[in-house]
Amino acid sequence: MLKTTPFHARTAVLNQTMLWDHWAGYAAAAKYQFSEKVEYYAIRNAVALFDTSPLFKYRFKGPEAECFLAGVLARDIRQCPPSRAQYTIWCDDRGYVVEDGVILHVGDNEYWLTVAVPNLRYFQNLAGGYNLEISDISEEYGILALQGPQACNVLESLSQAVANLRFFGLTETKIAGNPVVISRTGYTGDLGYEIWIRPDDCLALWDTLMEAGAGYNITPMGLRALSMSRIEAGLLLIDVDFESSRYAWIDGQKATPLELSFDWMFRKLGEDDRAFIGRRPLEQELKNGTSRFKVVGIEVDWRAYEAAHNDIGLIARKDHLPIEEAIYLYDAAGQYIGYVTSFMYSPILKKHIAIGKVPLTHSQPGSEVQLEWMVNHKPHYLLSRVVSLPFFNPARKTA
């Protein structure tokens, strides 16, 4: 039976379209209004409210919680002090990415982790001999993401604890008298916060935020607007931009952290003495340059896109709805070289953008590739260029 989140009594009333997607066994609004662009522009110009409760949530607690996580997570959790959060990944023993998530260091010897797919048994099977408890707290908390340039103003009117909260910082406070944990995180690439709260207090939190945000045009947003914003932000999505090595059939379906452009996580690997899972293959890949491909940003040349349509008498569509499936890439000689995993027309950047996988020979910014695009049931090959991710990165996100 499809489950509902603790905020469902509010989201169901506001969902004018009655379009719901399945997310981890829960009903999640695809969009509330008939144009998801209204919700998207709320993220970029005002403030948007998103129910992210379906994420799986795990607690790691005990004297050896940090020691355990330091050996499992590829990014050094020891560099994440209390009251800080960290985007992280974990790998298998061959160096392929298993999953990604955001981990919160909520207190001494206690961490909370959010992930998109179930990982509880995976972590528990690795914890033998460690003095810690790993528990599923997915139904113990609802989470609301408040995203957009006015998000801080809305929250600051309710709690001064967020006034000086740094990017990926977190704090415990109260809103409307109810205890919450707030992290300055999100999946939109904009200024944003995520608020953890007990289920019994969820509706009061929703009402309080909607009232406080009324003067800032606060707008509930669904999964479609979220997808638009995360592509602009260059944020990868499991089962779209990469697959978990746990479920891939062949190595060709797997990816290493370096292939996913997570190089920045390992800039100080030489100073890191941890024996984490997948370290040795990662070191060999760094040393020998054996990455098979690189995840990059791709921008389609607007002249090529327009010409492919205009030349046969069509007006070129500029569809903002994301295409989250393979679109093939070729080199100048017409040889297949890779593919795009996420594609859209960005309303704020006014261009077609994509996240794609290309060989190292074509991974440098400025490299030219040809994107296969179907026009009137016929393939056209559009000049496109590799660019650095993210596409959209406003200063307010980290200011």
C-alpha cells in the first residue's frame, strides 16, 4: 500500500493537478500547479517548500561511530565536526560507487544519514565488531526543504539560530515551540535549508512556514521542479546519472568517484591515513589515469538546435521538462563516444543543458561533441560543447 508522509494532509489539499509519483513507497507530488515552471521560479526568485520526507534516514550512534564511518565512507568524515553536514559517497571494494547521501554530525558520537535507496542492511553487515548502533529512523522524522533566495528571511523570522548558519552547517532550535534540526543543505543548487521534525509536529511546521513565507510568495514545489533545479546545479541522481554498483549487472554500468567528477573529495588523499573501502583501486586510478569516462556538463549550440527545426519548417521547441534517459553523443567523425543522462532547456539560463558521460579525450571544457536529436522522427546531430559543472551556481548559495 502506498504510504503518505506526515505532511500529506497539507500537500494533498494543495495539489491542484492530483499528479503523484511513487518515491520510496510514498506518494510524492509531481507538481502542485498546472505549470511546474511556477514552482521552479519560486526556487530561483522567491522561496519554495518541498516535502523530502520519503528519503531513507539512518542513525549511527555509539563510541565507535566515527571510526566505523571513516572506514566505510570515501570522504573523510573526521573532517566533519559536530553541527556540520557533509555530502559523501561510499564505494565497494573495487572502487565503484555504491551510493551517495548527506550525513549530519548532530552530536558527540551521533550521525544521521539521508539516502535515496535502502542501505540499512548494507551498513549493518559491515558493522560487526564496532561499538555502535545503526538504526532506521525514516519514520521518526519528517523533512521539509525550504529553498530559494528568500529562504533565510523566512526562517530567520521564526528562529534567529539560522541567521549565521554556514553552508552545510546545522543547528538545533525550535519553530512554533517544536524542536527541529535545521541544516543549510538542499538539492536545488540555491540558498536552502532542510528541517527535520517529529511527525506529530509536522503539520504545525508546514502551517508556520506557509504563514511566515506568505509575504515572500512561498510556493510548494513538486518533483518536476526539483528535477529542473538539480540539473542546473549539476547534481547527480542515482538510477539516472549513475547506478549503484550493488545492482549493476556488468562493470560497464558502474562508475568510480573520479568518473563521476568527485575528484574534489580526494584532493588531500595523500594526507588521509584511512583504510576506507575502495581506497586502493581509487589510488591506482588516480596514479595511472585509468578512468574510462568523465561526467561533464554539456551545452547545445543554439544555432544548431534552431536550424535542425527551422530547416524543415518547424519552430524549435524549448521544453523545460527534464529528459532523464540516454541521448547519444558522437565525435566530429560520427563515431559514438558517450551519452547524456539528464537533458533540459533551462528557463533561467535560456539554453539547452545536459549532464553527460564522455571519454577523457573529450572531457575538457570547450571540447566539441555532437548530440543526437530527433526532429520529425529523424536524427539530427547538434553541435554541443563540454562545460564545467554546475551550470547555475549563485553566490547566495554559500554566502
